[in-house]
Amino acid sequence: MITSEVLKTTDEICAILRVSRQTLWRLTKENPSLPGRVRIGRLTRWSEKELIGWLSSQ
């Protein structure tokens, strides 16, 4: 069974979190457990579901 997961762009995740791109990258460097980042070739996409779940558990 294939489940489709919505992947958001970096800009969309920044808008959801209300942070700049630089702050988002800093968060990924400072906290390697930050989930949801998916590399597709040269593109970076984020699993909104995983990221929101992680934030709510913090």
C-alpha cells in the first residue's frame, strides 16, 4: 500500500514556523534530531506532519 505524504518546500515550512530560511537552517544544524527533512536530488523538502508532530512534543 502506498501512502502519499505532503512534502512542503523550505519557504512553506518557514512560513508555518514563522522563521527565516537562515533560522531554519540554523535549527537543523543545532538540533540534528529535527525531523522531516527529505533530500530529493538537489531539492530539499520537508514532511509537514513529522515536523509539526516533533514541535508539539517539544
